[in-house]
Amino acid sequence: MEEEKVLRGHHLLCVHGFRGRGYSPTFVERMTEIVGKVRNDHDDFMIKTVAAFDDACMACPHRGNTKCEASAGSNEHVLSMDEKVLSHLGLEKEKTYLKSHLVALTASKVTPDDLDYLCKGCSWLPYGVCKEGIEELRKKINDFY
């Protein structure tokens, strides 16, 4: 099994809606890599859930030394999304889970409409790709079982 990945709470949802756009070419490249691994049904690995910088944040142009600096209040906003998602999924911060478990949990506990609350204020939400991604995940998992 490969080394564990680190994902912040809200990125557990973002990986399902990601469509190859982002904050910079480096970020898009990094996120594409992470998303590819998470969406690969034949690849299972451990993911540590956090409410802090994660593997995707390391390539973000808005990453400051200790917090997100996209705009005033952005760090508090992303942390609140992390907390809401982790709570909604019943997950603990700084705990490691199998990717397959996290994907199945997301499919069973998150509906597209939940994103209106969980991701409120996110600049990506109005594009609709996140809700599409969650819907596609739910359909894929339900068709499998």
C-alpha cells in the first residue's frame, strides 16, 4: 500500500467535483494527481483527515506560512467548511481512514443539496460541478451495490 495522503475535510468533497480548473497551473496539476488516485477504484490507500493544510494546499498560490491567504476571512472560511464536512461524515481530525471507506461514506451521507450548507460561500459552488460530482459518485456507488 502506498504512503498515506492528507486531505482537509472539505477537500474530501472537492475531489468528486474537480474538473481540471483551479487557482494556478501548479495547483491544477497537483489536484489532478490527487483526484486521479481518489477516483481510481482499483487503488486503495490511507487518508489522514485534517482541518489544516493538506496535500492539495501545498501547491496553492494562496497558501501562506500558517494559513490560507486568498482573501480576508478565507482561512476561517475553509476551516469552517472542513469542520462542517468532517462532522457531517462523522470523522475525526488527525485520524487515518481507508480511501474506499471515505468514498463510500461520502456517497452515502452527502447529497448534492447538502453542499449548499457544507460549502456555503465557496467560490466553486455556483459552477455546479461539485453537486454534479456528488451526484455522479452517489449513482456510481448505488449502481455498484
